[in-house]
Amino acid sequence: MEARTQDKLTRQAFLGNVSQGLGSLALATLLRPSSVIGGETVSGVTSLPQKAKRVIWLTMAGGPSQLETFDPKPKLAEMHGQPMPESLTKGQQIAQLQGKPLTCFGPQHPFAKFGKNAIEICSLFPMIGSVIDDICFIRSMTTDAINHDPAHMFMNTGSQIAGRPSMGAWITYGLGSEAEDLPGFVVLTSLGKGGQNQPIAARQWSSGFLPSRFQGVQLRGKGDPVLYLNNPPGVTRQQQGGDVAVITALNRRHDQIVHDPEIATRIAQYEMAFQMQASVPELVDINREGTATLERYGCQPGDGSFAANCLLARRLAERGVRFIQLYHKDWDHHGGVKEGVELKAKEIDRACMALITDLKQRGMFDSTLVVWAGEFGRTPMSQGGSGRDHHNKAMTVWLSGAGVQGGIAHGASDELGYAAVEKVTTVHDLHATMLHQLGIRHDAFSFKFQGLDARLTGVEGAKVISEILA
């Protein structure tokens, strides 16, 4: 009888230790997931050479006009005010211009040549021009969606249907994070002076059907970076730590009964929140950067600008965050595209240059992939006499760092900028290229969902854009 009791106690102690180990495992998967679910155990994460350790994705929300930014069209300028050739547009999907007279609308700003290869971009972006030898422009990008929310969904998840994991979630699922006390996927948003504050839904950085610990965490640029991060008056950090320990113990006991994997996520999230109480205030204190750095970016502490977020992105990257996504709103120029892009250029030009320069100076450029993209492009036809409509058949994105060739322009749209015609690329191709540089085989990187192997790059035959890689 005594032996049986001792055996029972031993087994109970063993099970208790296992449950505590599972709690530690849950925290490890959030703080340093790569130690638990690294490349050896996730399907498709192979021994491809890993050029990029992290991604900084700069989202120009609203759809920037390629014709006033990075895709020169002298022929369109010549045909300004003339009818758009019907051979290009007949039977084609057009957003708000459907069924209306289509008139050519020339570029509203001059272009200038920059860099060793004399690449033409809009003269409103001289600072980007100063680092153009580190940038690859893809002028033949296409997308499937033509309205904002589904277009954001497609750019972020590879599908217009809500509920799919975002690219940041996919990457942190596959590679984990090197951050000790910050999430592996962080989102920052900013609003320019144009004031078009179109909402960006949190589902854009959702984990979808992946475990919820891989979803993005949004940090605010103004005020408290995370709501309710600080302890209320009278509550010390030691007391808060005690509360977290008790809650964790209760969650572990509950998990022994129901065996729900999301409980491990809940445990990890409580622990992460506790860690962030110490790490986030230091992270967002950009006063520590010094006057020269702040001047390079063109920002002030706490101003919530795109420039300040670019600086925060670099600080997040230094701390091991795997995927950092910035949204800068107010690019939806159905009217006043000339004035609108001029305003946007002032808000992003210096900051983009500073980010690339800063990464190079700190030895992080070769291991950081920077991507600049909107959700779609704009029409070469006028809307309302001074603007451009949504357009999915031609847009320009650019990449920099992490083994991407600099000082080149890849692909081309037709002479009026209506459709990509040379080396046509898709959003799935862009995702495949990003994954490739991270050391991930896009066609094998999958997650079983509803009986199927789901992938970020879909099943449409995505390809790595190998021509742009060094």
C-alpha cells in the first residue's frame, strides 16, 4: 500500500513538473519561438541560404500613384487630355471610372535621373534618389484586388478572403523571433497631413488559422505605445509579477483538464505583457538616439510620424523582432494627386533614405529586407480632372537590402502605364521572393487547414523573382 502511494505521488510530481515545463515552453515560443519551432521542424523552412534575418515592410496605405513616384511615362505626358486608347481598356475592370469617358492624364511632376545607372524617379524624391544604388524598383507588379480592404488583404495574406494568416504571422511561425522581451511581429501606423484617415483593420496583421501567438502586435506612435501597459497607482511591479504567476498557475491547472493549445498561448501572452512593461518604454524613448539621428530621419520624439516609426522600426530590428510593418495612410488620391503626392513625398522621402542609411551604418543592411509597397497602383486616366482611380494592372514596389540588387529597375508597364507588359510579377511572386531571402521554400512552407496544405503564396504557381537577387 505504501509503495502504491509513493508511486502515485511520484507520478503526480512527474505530471506536475511536465505541466510546469509546458508553461515554460509556452513562454519560450513567444519570447524566442525559434528555439522551439525553428527551421528544422516547420514544413518548408529548409537550408536555403538565409540572406534576410528580418523584414521591414513599408505600406503606403491608399494606393500610391506609380506615375507620380517611380514609373516615368513620357508618352503619357504627350497624350495628356487625349482619349485613352480603347484597345487597352475595352472590357477591362476599372474601379470608379467604369462606364465613364477615359482621358489620358499625364504625370503631374517631372522625373529626374539618379545613381550610377541613371534610374528615373519623380523629382519629389531626391533623398530616395541619393540611395537609389541600394534600391530595386519593380515596375511590373500586379495584384488581384481593386478596392482597399480586399487589396490590403491580398497584399498581406495572399488572399482577398478574410481569415488567412498575414505574412508577418507566417514568417514568425516559420522562423520564430530573436526578441527576448518583445513580440516577433510588430505593427506601427501613421497618418500624414492630408487627413484621409481610412481605417486599417486589425485583421490585416491577424494570425488567421495559425496559432494566435503569431499575430501582429500594434504599437501606437503617440501616447502610451500599448494601452494599459503601466500598472495602476499603488500596484508595484513585484505585485504585478505575483499576479501573473498566480494566473499562470491557474491556467496550467485548467490546461491539464481541457488540453487546449490556446491556453499555452494565453500563458505566454500574460508573460509577454509583463516583459513588455519594462521593454517598451525603453524602446520608444528615441531621445536616446541623439540629435544627429533624429535630424537624419526628420522626426521628433513622440510625434507619431512615419519618420519616427521608421526609426522605431530600426530599433525593433536591433532587438530581434522578425517582422516589422509600417502603415502610412493618406495615399488615396482620387482628386488632387499633384498636391497629394507632393505632400506625401515630404513625409516619407527623408525617412526612407535615413532607414537605409542607418541600417548600413549599423551593419544590418545585408540582413534586413526593406519593402515599400501600396495595395495597388493608380490609373493613367484622370478622375475628376485632377486625380486617379484605383488600378491593379500596374504598380511599382521597391526592395532594398538582404541580397537584393541595388540600382536597377525590373520589368515595365506599357508606354501609358496601364498594364504591366515586361517581366510581369504578382503579389505571390513578391511573397515567394521575400520567403526565399529568409531561407524558406515558399512552395513547401505550409500549414494544414481544413484538410489542405495552405500556403502564403497560394497554389497559382508563384515564382521567386530571381533576376533581382544578387
